[in-house]
Amino acid sequence: MESGSLDKYMNIWLVKEAKIVKTYNGNDCIFQVCWNKEGNKVAACFGNKKLRVFDIQL
């Protein structure tokens, strides 16, 4: 699971353990995030109308 927030951080969670395993810093508030089908990338939409794709290596 992933989460984005107004504090400019995106967190990757292990839901079963209720634990954050990775944190990524963005350049503005993060309003929406979604995974690709393969589960190795996350796209984040920022308040400044930019989109960024993160490679996720757990």
C-alpha cells in the first residue's frame, strides 16, 4: 500500500505489519498515487500539476 500527503512525502507500507518500509520526498503536496500492474513503480500526482514515477525496490 502507498500513501501521499500534504507534507510532500509518499510512504510505502507493509499493511500486515502496519509498517512504513520506504519514504520518498516529493516537490509539492501529493494528492494521488497508484501502482503499475507489475508492482514495481508508483506514480504520484503533485499539487504543482506534475506527475512523477518512482521505481520501487523493496
